[in-house]
Amino acid sequence: MEELIRFLRTRRSVREYQNKDIEDKIIFEIIKSAMYAPSAHNKQPWEFFIVKNREKLNEIAKNHPYAKMLKKAPLCIVVLANTKKQPDSGYFSQDLSAATMNILLASWAYGIGSCWIGVYPKNERIEIVRNVLKIPEGFVPFSIVSLGYPKENPQTVERFDKKRIHTDIW
């Protein structure tokens, strides 16, 4: 149990990557883990777009204000909402957040660095991803996760602040 807690507390966003490919087998295991996320009414409204094409990665990085790390990432996973499975954006945003977090955690378990790049609900970011990847109607780009072996290990930072806990037991 202590190992799991340490694992959860040491995961960090990684924006600098080694020039090293990630095996397809590992990528699929990471996505498989994402599909085990909880979802409202078990609708599982997610789809995943793996992007390895350097031109597409660079195009997203050039146009999305917070995606510069894609210029050196060997790949990214775009998490898409399938609005036919879940038309309510309030629910799909929760479902896809859980799936995105599972990608981050599974990546870390394989020694792969990752960074969550927000897309939804910013229309200009949605359109950037939709246009570069030619995402059809009925699918909403929700998040991008850059992936790569870290250039260096990020330092653990203390984030616990008891003052942020509001309860009647203390």
C-alpha cells in the first residue's frame, strides 16, 4: 500500500523527452488502462487517437498555446469524446478526465513521462486538433497527453496543505 501511495505522489508532468520510441505494446497497454476509468452510467464515451506523425505533432505544437512539448515528444494520445455515446458534455468531461488520468498513471508505471494538455472546453483548441487530425463531427477533442521517456526525473514537490481540507472532524 505504501508503494502505491508513493507512486501516486511522485507522478509529475514531464515536458522534456529522450529521443527514444515507445513500443506499440506499451502504448496499447496505456490506452487499455484508460478504458478502465469510471464513466457516468458506464457509457464509456471515449475514443483515442494516437499521433506519431512528426508533422502533425509539430502543427499542434505550433498552434496550441500549451503544447510546445509535442515538438520533442515521440507521440501523443488525443482523448476524444464520442457524443453519440454521451451527448452531455458535463458527464463526458468527467468521464474523459478520469480516462486521461489513467493514461498519466499508466504511463508513469511504465517509466514514461507524460503531460496533460487541455483542449476542451476551449473552442479554438478543439478546432486546432479537429483540423490537424481531421476529426469528424460527433467526436470532440477533449485532451492531449504527450508521452516520452523523461530526459531527467522530475523532483517530488510537497503539495499537502491541511488548510485546504474543510471538515468538522478537526
